[in-house]
Amino acid sequence: MGTVIVREPNGDALALACSAVDVSGQAVVLDRVTSGKGRLLLYYFGEGNRAVILEMGNYRLRGRLRTAWQAGERRWGVQLERVGTMPQDASPSRAEANVAAVGH
């Protein structure tokens, strides 16, 4: 489990949470939102927004915010966007450029 900052696409912070990666579902589960619960609710329900960027250490991942009511509490998660596959003959410089583009 690690700490993640949930950001709007423009970079504004929405929330800080503890998270776990669900590799099979290609999602990040926000196990415990430590700050910004009200901001997440407003962003999701009040503004109807779903697009977010997760900042986890040196990594930035794009995804769609999800929520559900489970066991008497609100659960948050982010479904990660799929990244297209590269041709097998792609040069390392091209691969590095693709990684850099996802990070911004």
C-alpha cells in the first residue's frame, strides 16, 4: 500500500489517499482517503467529473474516478486508462518518449 495524490487533469489536487493497485482490474483502490473527501464528492457528483491523474511517487497515471457504497461507507477507486502497445521494433528513444508523454 502506498500514498497517492488524486489530481484534476489541470494538476489541482483533489485528495490524498492510501492506495493499493488491483493489477487484474487495472485499477487503483483508494483504501483510505486521508484528506479531500468533500472535494472528491463535489468533483464527482456536483461537477460530474471523472477524469483524474494519480501521482504515486515519481509516477503519474491517468484514469477515471469510480465510487460505490459498500459495507456502510463510500469506497473510491480509479480505473486506469489503457496505454497502447508499441511495435516490437520500437527504438528505446521512442519508448522513452511515450513514457514521458504519459507522465505529463
